[in-house]
Amino acid sequence: MKRWDIRTLPFIPREFEWLPVSDKRSRKKLKTACDLIVKADEVVVSTVFDREGQLP
């Protein structure tokens, strides 16, 4: 997505691919998150799409 456009929302990827970094602690956090998501009925991601403070 090179340019932001309201017509492209909501943006829902066809596939989600999660790859852990080699850190053992990060792998544990990812496994916990995956386990919780599998149990959930709905997941809402409420993060900023762009980097914080980035100029247009």
C-alpha cells in the first residue's frame, strides 16, 4: 500500500503470517498471543497504521 485512501478500508489481509525473531522470550510471547487469538471470537487491532509522528 503505497498511498492511504479511505476507499481501501477496512484493509484485511488474506493471510496472516507471524514469524518470531530468534529470541527465546519473543517466541514465548508470540506463542501466548497465538493461543489467545485462537480462543477468541473476535480480535480488534487498534494500532496506528503509520509510524507515530510521521509527516505526510
